[in-house]
Amino acid sequence: MIIRLWRALIIVVLLSVAGNAVSAGEKASPAARKADEIIAKHVEAIGGLEKVRAIKTLRAEGRLEQQGIELPFTLWMKRPNRSRMDVDLKFGMIVQSYNGKEAWWVNPLLGITEPSAMPEEFAGPMRRWTDFEGPLVDYKAKGHRAEYVGEEKSDSLTVHKIKLTLADGEVWHMYIDAHTNLEVKRVFPQTYGGETKKMTTWFRGYTTVDGVKIFRVVQGDGPDGNPFTMTLDTFEANVQIDDARFEKP
């Protein structure tokens, strides 16, 4: 069962500080204007754009649980798009890193004991998800498009659903709690073994770090269909992180 855990890591390693901002620009459709309005409220709810952008690095420690197995991990993130996650297997270490250009890993569960380039089916999602501020910050400048889909019920919550079309054409749906204005769910496609599935990830238990609200718990199903829970126990913002930590040795 432990071999399934690494598959879930591709999803849960790619956290963001969850900052979102409105981009000014050309004449927009009613759906785009409504999306901007909701995103603006979300920015204020998490602490405001100034505080979000004041966080330059983030270090977190936590636990990944799946099928009764719990593994500790350490996560490092650095602006604008660097991330690394080390997962302690007790008999070895899984490392997943993205330096802004290349995704690489070490995975003893797969017999990968030396730093190696990550296969594209995993490197692609890592490139998309490793955005320190979150995909909605300056989304127009990044080539993304946001549209308001509507209001609906989700897990007993009333949420605003926003369709986000990424620059590469991939479509995500972001769900913003209509009461707290915090993101509570994200639905996105994931290709694994040649098959593309619709994946759902929940964000729960927000905490405040240097004035910015960040989710503590991530839940969902891995690409193999097995549910996981990722709990972030500690956070340190603006710690010194050398760029070399993200580079492939």
C-alpha cells in the first residue's frame, strides 16, 4: 500500500500561499467581471495583497496519511515558482522539487535512488501548481482567463464557482466559500497512465501566518483513487532558503 502514497504527493506537494488578486484590463464580460469581484473579496479575506506579497518564502512541516500509513514531510517554497518536498519513508527519502524550469525527483519506492528528471505526466502538473501566490494572482498577465460560473452548494457550503482557463488551455474550477471568501475546493484534470481523470481537492482549517490565511489540511483522492489527507502542522514565513535547495544535484 505504501507505494500508492507517492502518487498522491504530486497533487499535495504543489501548495500555494493562496493569494489571489484582480488584474485591471480590457473590457470584460459579465462573467469575467463577477469573477474579478469575487477574487477581490478573496484577497481581502486572506489578508490583503500587500501581506500576501510580503511573504517571500515558506517552510512547513506536516504529515501525509493514506490507507492508515502516516509519513512526515518538510515543504519549502520560494517566489516566484520554486518548491521542494522531502518525505521521510524511514528507510529512505522521497524528494520532489521544481526549480522554476525543471522538475526532478528521488523515489526509492520506484527504484529511483539518484536525482532524475520527473516524467512529463508528473512534471506538467508540478509546473502548473507551483505558483507561490496561487493561479489567480495577476492571472491575465499569466495568460489565464477567469469566468464566474454560478453559486451552488458543496459539502453543505454555499460556494461561488469560478472557471479558470490556464494559459496552456487546461481548465480548473475554483470554489470560494460565499461566507468566508476563502477557497475550499479545486477541481482539475490529472493524467496518469495515459488516462485523464477529474480530481477534487479540498482545503480546510485555515490558519494565519504573518497576517495571511493559509489552509492547514488538504484532502482528496490520489490519481489511483485512494483518498489522502495532508496536514500542515507548522509554518515559517520569510526564512532563508537558498536557491540551491531546489536544484538537481
